[in-house]
Amino acid sequence: MAGHRIFATPFAKVYPLYLRKAEAKGRSKGEVDRIIHWLTGYDEAGLQRQLDSGADFETFFAEAPALNPDAALIKGVVCGVRVEEIEDPLMRKLRYLDKLIDELAKGKAMEKILRRTS
């Protein structure tokens, strides 16, 4: 997966697509942002800096404060591939985010999306 073109895609170009997908199903920008914060460790200001800077996905994840340790609990299929079987670490992180946004758009409860057991 090294050099996959999505790695060089600006995060700010895909972020509105995440919002559109969620909002079309009655979910909110706040919920999308909460998922991103949970997965990456960015706070609101950090996320906004990434959006404003035009950082690509590689930079976005490289500069993320901390990938949530519970991200490994994200399982399932995205784009026909099981996320837990993706070998490339960057592609796996990207697909984790895709999977979480998919779950949000499908109406899943936020506690389940964020892998909370209690």
C-alpha cells in the first residue's frame, strides 16, 4: 500500500464528505468530530489546524496526538476489505475512520461506535 494516492489526499478534502454522509442520515458535525477526536486524540483546535493547513492523510495521522488504543477493537468490512486484516498501518487507520463514519451514518449508538462497554 506504500504510496497509495489516498495518503497524499488532503484531509480537508475528505472531511466534508464525512460530514455529508453523516448529516444525510440525520447525524451531526459534532458527532463526526467526536469520532475523529476519539480515534486520533486531536482536540477541536488541533483538528481545525489540520483542516486549515491542508494536511494530507499521511500527515494528519502522523501528527495525531495518540491513536486510541481501543481502535484495535474496530472490526468489519470497508470497501470490501476487513479492516482488521489490513497490513499497512496508515491504510488501517484510514479505514478505521471510514468504518466509524459508516457506523455513525447507519445509526449506530455513539457508545458502540466509540467501543465503550459500559
